[in-house]
Amino acid sequence: MLIPRAVLDEIVEGRVDLAFRTWRAPRVRAGTRMRTAVGLVEVLSVEPVGLDTLSEQDALRAGSPSLDSLLSFLTGREGTPYRMEVRHAGADPREQLRRDNELDDAALDELRRRLDRLDAASRHGAWTLRVLTLIADHPATNSAELAPRVGRERLPFKADVRKLKELGLTESLDVGYRLSPRGRAALAALRPGGRPAPPAPEAP
């Protein structure tokens, strides 16, 4: 569920605590936490709503300039209008993860295992360290320019970068990407010639 940045800011400030959408079936449920540009937004409740029950106050609480504007947004779409209570639920946990560049041997070993799993599941061969190195060498570069450098189409390349972002290794910029502090530390240690992982313990 996409929420405009201006409305997200109002959710953070507590001025907006409702959202309305028309769906064939609910796409979120109570307890859903969405990662957004301002951190986590939690959905507290989801229920169908009749358009004739909505008020100007509902529109204001949803960040809409008027009831007419809200009704226009909800009508003309196939499905049922839904009313959701929402709240700001704190920072995206990936933000703290991205800043954590104190990688001990256990953390590096876990990162290596996760990157190895991504490489093993790929149909286009090992890619994780190649993409991390590419972003390190070409920060703030459009994905349309980066993707051909590793023989990828733009959309699949962006999907790969999102997987690295989930591990706290990359950050999205207005244009392109850069390595996070965690990503820079991980790449320095994990690429060939970097700090080796500790040996696996011997079986008893």
C-alpha cells in the first residue's frame, strides 16, 4: 500500500491516523507493519466502510483535503472501500543494521552464509560480491547504467539489490545506490583477499 510522503510525515506527527483504500480484498491486515520512507507504519485495524458514513473529519484524519476529494479517490474503482487505523511504529530496523559496521567473526560468517545462499539460488551464477563491488565503485549511479555492467536487465538487477538491502548492506539514493557502513565493512572482509572467516569447529 503506497502512501504519499506528505501523508507519511503527517502520520509521524500524529495528525493522520486513518487510511482508506478500495480493494477487491484487503491487502493488509491488523498488525501489518509497512516499511516506508519515514520508518514503520503499523495497521491497527482494517474494516469495510460505507461511503455514506464518511465525514469531513474522516477525510482530514486520512490526510485528504476534503470529503469530496476522499470520495473521489475511493469511487470509480472496482471493489470495497476499507477503513484502516494506522500509526507510526518507529524506525525501520534496517537503518540501525546498516550503521552497524562492527562485524566480528560470527557476524561475518553469518553474512557469508546468507550471501552464499543467494548465490546458490541464482540462475545467473554468483552475483552478490560482484554487485556489492559494482555499487562500491559506482555509487549514485542509475540502475539502468549499472545493470548491463553485470549482464543483467534493469528490473532483475534492482530485485537483486533489494535482497542486499534486506541484509543492511546497501542504501537507496535519489539516484542509484551506495554501500552502507555495514556493506563497506562486509565487502572489505568477504571479497577475495579480505579477512577470512574462522574455521568451522571440528565434529566431536
